[in-house]
Amino acid sequence: MSQTQDNLIVVLDAGSAWTRVLAADLNEGALRYRGHGVVESAGMRKGLISELGPAAKAVKAANEQAERVARANIDECAVGVGGPHIRGLNTNGRLDIGSRMREITREDVRAVVERARAIERPADREILHLLSRQFILDGQPGIFDPVGMVGACLEVDLHIATCSGSALQSTVTCANRAGLEVTEAVLESIAAAEATLSADERELGVCLLDVGAHSSNIVVFFEGAVAHTGSVPVGGAHFTNDLAIGLQMPVAQAERLKRQYGHCVVTAVPQQATVEIANPQPQNLPLRTVAEILEPRARELLYYVKENLRQGGVVDALGAGCVLTGGGAMLPGLLDVTESQLRVPARTGMPVRLSNMPGELVHPSFATVIGLLLYAHRTRVTRAAENNSLRAKLRAIFASSY
Ligand SMILES: Nc1ncnc2c1ncn2[C@@H]1O[C@H](COP(=O)(O)OP(=O)(O)OP(=O)(O)O)[C@@H](O)[C@H]1O
Ligand SMILES: [Mg+2]
């Protein structure tokens, strides 16, 4: 196996159902798939790590699969963070530049963002992302980057995405125990958005709903910026458990039934349609009975989503509708329930395809891990650009002092 290569980018999505590792490298400026590993998650409960040992073992197994395919040693990665502990809030800050107008510097931007983030937050909250929604210069809103503009008063509207500090620490510890150093933590919904949304959708207003196994992550973009982030405690596993309880069958059988015959709009299922099942006793089960169990759960999920959007003040900001991704988005009828509950158009979010990537990864359940890779790549490019400009500045300073 070759040594870790400098241009290899690796990401880890330790989901509540599946643990995924994806590796890519840069080939003539474009990301090229190198390898991936997927194993069933372990040591998870209600979307959180409940036992470090089994969770770390799953990460190690997924990483070893990725290493074999990529033919490289992997010892660091970016991780996704998601789940019911995610909360977002909007704040603002203001910086008076002085009595006279002058050019806005990078330091002014840092200072105004610092003021906006200096809010009281509960002890166990970690900031994952500080996302500027807009800058306002001398009352003129809608500014994306004010550096170099001239003014006397700079304001910022900021979105702060936070997570539970202990949940984040558990994810990092779990990766460490699997032999991986964590280079950065990224909100899973923002990653999934990276892989599925178009620039137009972000501009017009869109809700990305990542339906995982134990929770569903939400991010809303409006006018090109993140306007809201959140999570609701319902995911695909709740649908499966409802079937297992309602039809008195093992969870594994309920999962198969849901995937093969599930639908969450009762009236869309033909009245006579049945499926032969062996448990709890041999019978022809009407598919409408299955849909009658799934539909209320789908309505509940979308009810929580709507409430979450209402609390975030973005329920009327979805000009481009709602995009459903994550494995749970594959449930037939969920798009219809979304459209009728949120009263906006809905579509399935398929992730973009990296060069060389196997076709099986072009599936909503891979949107987060592919998005993590795109995000980690962008971070690397931005850092390299910053380093270059710093180096250029230093060169200029040294050149002028001789
Ligand atoms: N074809 C399908 N039809 C219906 N549901 C599906 C289908 N395929 C996968 N699912 C559901 O998707 C869920 C898993 O989705 P995903 O792999 O995105 O979760 P995860 O990332 O591991 O979890 P989380 O994001 O909550 O941490 C499971 O509940 C599974 O039942
Ligand atoms: Mg997920």
C-alpha cells in the first residue's frame, strides 16, 4: 500500500445507520474518486454515539475498505456532524469605523463578525459554522464581501450553526480511536446541500431536508446564503419501527417491506394490491395496510419540519421549494406529502458524480459524504489561497526592507 498522499482528501460520515468513508484526489484541478468504504454503524442510539468502542470499530472497518480501494494509507479526515442536537440562530453585529469614511479591511470584517458571534450560548454548545448572510455598509444591504469598499458603519447579519459539544467530541474521539486525525467538522446538512443544490435554488430560497435513519437535518438557503439550520427527531428508522410494531414482525423484515413495497400516500396504492408475507403468520398483506402505517409518520415528519421552519422564520422563503435527500428520501410518496404539507414543489436530491466514481454512489444516501468531500476540498483551496496571499505579503515586506 502506498503512503498517504498529500493531495488525497478523505471524509467520514458516521451516520446513525451507516458509516461511510470516501477518498478522492485532485487530478488537473478536478476531484477524482479514489475509494470508499461503507459499513453498518454500531454503538449509536437516537442519532448519537452511545458506545465509543463499537462506533470506532465501524469507522475503522469503513476506513480499511476505503484504504484498500484507494491503495493508500489514510490517517486524517474531515467529519460530518448532524443529528437532533443541531441548532442554528441568527444574530447581527455593528462596527462604527470612525467619523470619516475609509476602506473596509479584512480586520474590520473579522471584528464585526466577532461582535455578532459574542452572544450568550448554553455551556455545552459548540459553534460549527459562522455564516454571513449579508453585510450592510452605511445602510446599504445585500453586500457579499465588503473588503475594499468605503464606508463609516459596517453591519453583518450572521447565521451561527451550533451543535452539542459532547456529541462533537464523541465523533472526534471515535475517529481518533479508529486511527484518524480530524482536520475539520462540517454540518452534515450543509455538506449534503453542497452535493445536491443548484446556485439558482440557493438564490431563490430552498429547504434541503436530509432524511437519515434517526433524525432529519435541515438547512435553508435564501439569497445565496444560509438562513436557517436545524434538525427534527424523525428519520427512516421510525417508519420501519412503526411497521415492525404495527404488523408484529422483526425489524429487518419491516425494513425490507418498507423498501420494496412501502408508500406513504394511501390513496396512491391500488386497493387490491397485496404482498405475501410469512411473519407473523403466512398471509396476503394488503399494501394499503402498509401505507396506512407509513402515511401518518410521513405527515408527522413534515409537521415537525414545518414547525422548525416556522420557528426559524423561513417558512415563506422557499421560492425554489424543498429538496429531499438521505436514504429516507427514497420512500415513495414522501415528495407528495412534502408538497402538500409545505405547499412548495419538492424533488429528490441526487448527489453530483465525481470523476471515476462508481454509479452506486449516485444515491441520496451518499449525498452527505460526497458533499463533505466537496466542502473539504473548498476549504483546502481557500486555505491555500490565503497562505499564498500571506506569502506574497511577506515577500513584499522583505523585498521592501532590503
Ligand atoms: N429505498 C428506500 N426506501 C425507503 N427508505 C430507505 C430506502 N433506502 C434507505 N432507506 C432508509 O434510509 C435510512 C438511512 O438513511 P441514511 O443512510 O441517509 O442514514 P444515515 O446517514 O446513516 O443516518 P443519519 O443521517 O440519521 O445519521 C434508513 O432508515 C433506511 O430505512
Ligand atoms: Mg446521514
